[in-house]
Amino acid sequence: DLTIVTLEPEMESFWAKRISYAFSDMRELPFRTEWFDEVACISTLEHIGKDNTIYSANPEWRESNRHDYIKAAEELYRVTKPGGRIYITVPYGKWTDFGYYQQFDADELEALVGAFPGAEITRHFFQYEAGGWRHSSAEHCRECVAFNIHDSRYFNATSDRDYDPDFAACSRAIATLIISK
């Protein structure tokens, strides 16, 4: 069984494929403690506590709470069974706040790791270069700067900015965590 948690209903859903949906703020998940065997949180934590009104008309989601991703991570840990795993990806490099999301730096990543006391954590880093992604290291990714696609002419009618020459869609580095509870 698969359950998707999202802030608001999306245009497409897959109820017929036995996928369940919960509409919730990740900082207060509507699930019993130790409910899931595995949890995947892909490209999401960087939006927690930020201005999510580009994804929702609800003004309640217009926030600027830099560290609220920690509350969401603690909730992911709470709903994962002992022996279970949590898979997380976040944009990584130079800390940047784009308003609707933030790119994590080494300090933010360590604060995230701190949300999983006693867990075994495996880290991997990937760096984007013209032509695609490659496995990298935290050190090589530390200075990576993200491209804010929402400042480009594709999302902002008053902008003449195009993609950067490497065609990065956003992040130029990603940190991945595998947390074994």
C-alpha cells in the first residue's frame, strides 16, 4: 500500500491504483506513531515553513520559518516503525532562501540529521553538471548555487532571464539521506 501526503489536492490522483492520499501539514502528520515501514520524502523538506502560496491559494501557507523542516523530519521519524527506513533528498550547497524553498548548507543538513536520534544514517551527494548528475561529495557540493526557475521568463512574464548555460532546472547539488530507525 502507498500513502501520499500532500498539502493540497493535486490535479491528478491515482485512487484506482490503490494509492491513498492524506492532505496535511507535514509538521503534524495524521498517522499513528510507528505506522509506516518506509517513508520517502523527496524534494519536500526545503518547502516546509516557507511561502507555499505558489502551490496553494490558502494564505495560511505563506510563512517564513527557516527551521520548521526539523519539525517535519521529527514527524517522519515518529511515524516510522522501528527497523524501518526514511529516504530524504534536499537541495544542497550554499544556503539560499528563495522564499518558497531553501537550499540547505552543511549546518542545515546537520540540523536535519539531528532530528533522528540514535538512527543509522547514510549520506550521499550528487552534483549537477552540463549533461547530468554525478555522484559527488559534501565538500565538492558545498559551494553549489541553485538556479531560481521562478525568476526566469518561463515563470515570470516580466523577466528576460533564461536558463543558465548548464540548464540546471534548480539545484546543482542534492544531499540524500537514508535513515534506518
